[in-house]
Amino acid sequence: MPDTTTAPGIDIDAVAHWLATLRIDCAPPLRLRRIGQGYSNLTYRLTDAGGRAWVLRRPPLGQLVNSAHDVVREARIMAALADTGVPAPRILGIATDSEIADVPVVLMEFVDGLIVDTMEVAETLTPEGRHRIATALPGTLARIHAVDLARTGLADLASHTPYARRQLKRWAGQWDLTKTRESAAVDALTRRLSAAIPEQREISLVHGDFHLRNLITAPETGRVTAVLDWELSTLGDPLADMGSLLTYWPEPGEPSVGVFEASTLEGFPDRAEMARLYLAATGRDPAALRYWHAFGLWKLAIIAEGVRRRALHDPHNESAAGTPTLAHIDGLVHKAGEIADSAGI
């Protein structure tokens, strides 16, 4: 996408004035370029005539739902992580002035590095390079889960009620709203997950969307230099994050239903190795992690069913990846059942 001096709802001249009030040197003209693969909050690389770069982030266009896409809340979380050892871009400013944009806008530092967000990027890496990047993920996630909520001021970020029950209620309700058919297998798995909720021994910061595409890494070492997209962060069971990472870490021959398939390439470790690294770093319960892996697959099946329903209702809603088939969705449920069996659920 080419650089531009305009972006929907953003006054570039007002942004230049804003940077001046923040005492950030910049040489006009400023230019914007949309970056990232996401379809939620909009992210732009902001550059000046001197080659300096920053990042602007704003909510998506159109009417927003409730507190979704709250970039101010997201910025609060990222700012709180500044001295925790969790790699996150530094927040430079938050603007709620309508003269700058029609919605709140966050300015943060630009972190240069490698984002493995397409298969083309993943395929350019050597197997050794892929392995270095992948094996950095569990330790980074462990650091997120070790954040001191009281010291960072994040203890009031979300409810402290049992996380699994909240999530089960939400996604079971979503299934009822979006299912295209009855499924005894989904209903049975829902009952199994509801009856076997592991004890929640702790409440931690949960990223909520931790996967390969939301990370910046150092090309030479594979070290994670920045974790991006904190808008879904909440407080809950830390194993839910790792279970989600395993869910979005397909292995060769498995149904992916639109999941990014980079992990099937040579060099990326399998899920067992990823789980071992995380559990070794945290000492958490392997059986509870298997529960959250099964939960993640169940949730993904429900999401895929919703995608299928929208596409059936209106073909214009079909994504570029195509519509999930019933066989793919049922394959996810079957795999979740296998994981549940291994956990004694």
C-alpha cells in the first residue's frame, strides 16, 4: 500500500501539531501507510521527511459495538507494561481531540523487525530461523502471564470471576445464535467442557490474541521484540492463552479452517514441543493446558460455524480463504474430543 497524506477520519496537519505538543521532532510533510493484516483497529505507519517513523492506531471505520476496539484501553495496558520485561511498543501519546481525528487515536513507537504474517514471509526463512522464532513464543507468553497486576495498576482491568465459566457461557451462546444445523458432537463437547472446568489457581493478564502474526521478531536471533494487538486483553486463566496458541498452531494434515498454516513448514516445532517449553518456564498443569487446547478447538469450530452461516446468508460475506465446510468444522470438534480424551475430560 503506498504512502499517503490522508487517512479516513485523520487530519494529518493536526497530527503534526500534536507531535509538536508532545515535543517529538518531525519534519513535514508527514505521510501514512496502512500496515498489518488485521481487520479490527486500523494501524498506520507514520513517517516524516527525515525518515523517522511512528505508529498511529485508531478504531475501525463505521459504528462500533459497545467497548470493542477501545484503543485507549489498549494503550493503557501497553503503557503499564513499560518496565515489566514484556516486549511491547512504547506509548507516546493518546489523542481524544476531535480536531485530530473523529475517534481516539494512539501514537506509539515504531518497532522495526520481522513480522511473519504471510506464508510468503514464512517460506523465506530457513528451518533454523523458523525454529528460533517459534521457540521464543512460549517464553514471551510466560512473561506476559508473570506481570504483577497490582504493581502495574492492571488489577481492575476486568472481572476476577472464574474465567472458564464466563468463556463457556459466551461461546455456547454464540453457537446457539449462529449454528447452521444441529450437532450432537458439539453439544456433547460443550457438556464435557462445562463439567470438567479445571480449578483456576491464579488470575493473570491474558493477551487474548497471542499468535505468530501479532509479534515482531529480530531476524538474526528470532527474539520477540514486540507483542502487538492488545485490544482483547483481559484478566483470566493464563493457560487459556497457551491453549489458544496451540489451537492456532496446526500440524501437517490437520483441518485449519482459515488458520495461518506457517507452523506446518519445516523447522517450526510441533505443539508438544511448544507446550513443553511453556510448561517448563511456568510449572503450570499439563492436564489443565490440554483442557484449554480442547476449549480453543471448540471455540474455533463455533467461530467457523458463524463464518459459514454468514456466507450462506449472503455470498458477499465469503472470505478470501473460502467458507469452512461442515467436514472441516466437524474435524475441529473431533480433534477437540481427542484432546479432551487425553486430558481425562
